[in-house]
Amino acid sequence: MKVGIIGAGASGMMAAVTAAEYHAEVTLFEKNDRVGKKILATGNGKCNLGNLDFSMEKYYCDDKEKLEKIFSRFSVRDTISFFEENGVFLRNKNGYLYPYSEQASTILDLFRKLLQKAGVSIITSCMITDVSFDEKKCAFGVRTEEDYFEFDNLIIACGGPASQKKGEGTFGFRLAERFGHSLKPQVPGLVQLCSKDSFIKGMAGVRAQAELQLSAENTILSMQQGELQFTDYGISGIPVFQFSRQAAYALREGKKVTVEINLFPDYEEMDFRDRMSARFEKMKEDTLEEFLLGMTNKKISTALIKYAGWKTDDKVSSLGYRRVKELLNLYRRLRVHIHAVKGMENAQICAGGVVFNEVDDNLQSLRQRGLYLTGELLDVDGICGGYNLQWAWTSGYVAGRSAAINNQGDRKSDRK
């Protein structure tokens, strides 16, 4: 069985190793000068390769039942076994899984070794000019600038445009469309949000624990809590990443998007009010700068005082409790108006892609038998925490195994 794989990222390399394990003759094509480059950037260079806190709630997908069935065939436990059996010690950080070395290069070096041992033919710096299916031969043809190859089965695993230069990374989507697939619009995921609100730049560089509520047209879409980062263009941090794809789709639909920030998530509403009332009585002769000392980062307080229309040296007593209360409310309900998300080149993943119900449980195309799709090409994406790499390992394994053992004779197009 000859299997061709286009794309040597996480899912492509896993597919290649798996297909070879099932005795396929595998050729792996990669446009870059070496395989697995994107892995080196995952987990801030430490490679968060999975998560023990696993459930379908961690994923965006239109068919969770099918997705769960696919994950049951190569689970988080299978991921752990795969790496440990191949000599990689793993580190568990509150469920987040990393190589014990905490170097993404460890995972890449392992795959290079496995690919070599499995006898996978690797063609790097490869520009593919055409991909086709010959119904008479029941074979896929892959033409490069220098050669032509034929395969019994073909896996497209070349990922999407996330973290790539603007305009790059859409080749896999174009290939899928050529074989009759439809696409859900792609938007950046796990990415920063942009705001033109006047107070944002004054807070740039500050990190704060906060609770965030994402809304579109006054409908709450998501609640997240964690470390928020203010930047000169908007907001960032893991809680922002977690709902950024929802914000991106809402903006794409022309909706007004806001994020409401609570900088005191550890305090109940009444407790916070009581504390602030007592603070006012005790510190009413202080300036606003003195009154707010010790509440949050000084840059936040300075920016909020200015946003409220006051000055840092204004006396608390001269403002009165009602005005001071309005200022304090900003710490609990600071509304940030989002006008855009950062571009795909800044995103960790690409949301959207090939419609998930156009592949079967083996990730084989329902439009063209013998064609398989993996990873980021499909409309499946996870939140931060190793879930997207887990999808890469799982989809690569399932597609690689199926492609290696699928020897059905009738390969005529099933396009509709």
C-alpha cells in the first residue's frame, strides 16, 4: 500500500509513523526545509502536548458524538503511552502534559528518529504543483516541480494559515475544495483582541487576575477567568485566547462585541461594596491616587481615574461617595469594546475549515474515497492547554492507520 502525506506537521508526522507501522510505503511531503517546524513554537517552546482534564467541552465541533468516537481510538492515555514507550519522560503540571525536558525540540527530535526508523521517504523544500485522482488507475497523482508520484491513498495534513505569513497556509483548503469539499469560513483562534478604547494604552504592559465576560449584541457568549494582559492595541492572555474564536466569528457577522472585565473576581458583589464603603469613610480626605493605592496596579488606577474624568490629585471628599462609587464600579465592570482580532499570523490555531460531516469516522473523505484529512484542516479546534496537539496526534493516528489498511477497489469519486 502506497500512502502519500502532504504536510509534515504534528498530524502529518503522526500519520506517517502510524501508516508505516501498518506496513504502508509512505512518502511525506513538506514545503519547508525540515519537518515539524511549528512544533518548536508550541507551549512557549515547551510543547504542551496534551491534557489529562479531557472532555468534548474543550473542543469546538459540530458533531461532538463523532469527535468523541474518534478520540476513543487514540486518547490522551494513548498519547502518554506513545511518548513514554518511545523513551520520552513526561511532566504533569496540573494536568498539562509536557516532555520532561520542557523542550519542544525533544518531541520533534523523536519524530525525526521514528520517521527514519520507519523508512518514511521525506521530501522537504517541496513545492506541489498538482494533485489529482485517476479513476482508471484508482490512484492519486502528486506532481511536484521536479517529479511525479502515485499513491493508493492520500492524506492532506498541511494545516492552516495560523502563525504563518499573511496569505500563506491555505493550500490544504484549496486541495480539499478541489476534491469537492465545502469550507466553514476560517478565522484566527487563540489570538489577541483589539480595542480602540481610550484607557487601553494607559494600561499597556499590565497583567492582572480577572474574570472576563464576552458578549455580542448584549448576548453573553463566554465567561473566562485567569491572567489578563493589557496591551497597547487591546487585551491578551489565556482567558482572552479561550473565547477569541467566538469573538472573531461574531465580528465577522457584523455584531458589536464587548468584553466586560472584573478586576476583583475573588470578591462577591456585596462584600466589595461594603469594603469600599468603609474605605470611603476612612480615607475620604485622601486624594484619588492615595485612595486607590493597593487596590490594583497603579497604571490601571491612573488610567481609570482619567477615563472617569477626574485627576489623581482630586480629593475623595470633594467628589462625594456617588462619584467615587461610579469610579469603583469600573474595577468590577470595565467594558472593553472589541473592533477586531489580531490577524491569522498572530494566531495559534485556525478555526473553521473543511466541514466535519464531510469525513467519516476514519477521517476519510465522503467526497473522494482514499482521501483523508487531518488536524487543522478540519472544522475542529480546542481551547488552550494541549487540546489542539491532542487533536493532531489523534487525527494523524486515525487517518494514518486507516490509509495504510484501506485497500478497497472502488475509488470512484463520491462527490455530490
